Amino acid sequence: MIDEETSTRLSTLIPKKRLAFGLLVFERMLPDLIAFSKETSFDASCYLQAKGAAWRAVQNGFIDEDLRQACTQNIPDTEKFSHALTSYALNAALAMDELLEYTRDNQTDHLTYVLSLARDSVDLYLTSLEQSIISSAEEDKRNDDDPLMERERRQEEDDIEFLSSLPDRLDDEMLSIIKGRGSASAPLLPLSH
């Protein structure tokens, strides 16, 4: 669940910085989608194209409708794939779908959903480490307090703070700095899972 403070801080950013924030979160989720693609032969190319288009949209605000449709129609089907990374790949694909929708209407709800998907992936991972297959309030609390979940929340807060500190005019240099931050961020989940 996304706390009200994070949602409020996110809504204070200008729309292009909010899109950049969502892309920073997606960059952390992307390694699982890529690993899933390599291990299952799932074609993730539209998501990689969409990532590039979304970074360009931070400046020009435009995403090709055909690309948006291709990604929406290509979301991994959990009934078709039984791979261990399916849920993580699905969450990453859904996150990009939400980012593409955000470029259409600038509604912050799309970004809070991206955050929910990222945190859901962390929660799924932590739950997979447990011996019990039954979810409980105690397990949910343990997952919420886990260092991996705390790291993700802290990264989200740091990303908002970082974007807030930048000038509102996001020229090529600023965009390069933001993208560099995304590339340098640790993946959402340990790659060995």
C-alpha cells in the first residue's frame, strides 16, 4: 500500500518529473522482465522500445499509439507461463503499461499503481522465501519491515527528492543525469532469485 505522504510528494512534481520517477521505478523492475524473456523466449522488445520512448516523452510528451497497443497486447499471460519469474515480469510489463497510460492523461494514479506493482514484486519475493504457503498478518508485517522493502521505499523517497531538486526544464543534460541514476540503481530484487 502506498502511503499518503509518498503520494502527496509525488503529486507535487511537475508531470514530466512524475514520468521520470515512474521510469526510475521501472528501471529497477526491468531486470526480472529481461531475465524472464531470456529464459522463456517471451518477446519483451516492445517494453524496451517503450522504455526508450517514455524517456523521450519526458521531454516531448509523445508516445506512439501503436507502441502503446503492442505493449498492452503483449503482457505476459500467467496461464501460459509457469516460470518462477512470471509474476515479476507481469508486474514490470504492467508498470510500463501504466507509464504509457500516464503519458496520455498525466493522472498520478498510474504512478501510484506502478509503486504498488514494485512493492508487490518485493512482497512476492519475500513471501517466496518463507516456509509457510499461508499468508498471515504477521508475515505481511514481517515483509513490510524487511530490509529489501525498506530499501525500495527509501529509494522511492530518494528519487522524489532527487527529482524535486532538479530544475523544471528537463533539457538533454538533465535527462541524461536522470537516466544515469536509473541505470546505476540496484535491481528491485536480487538477481539470483
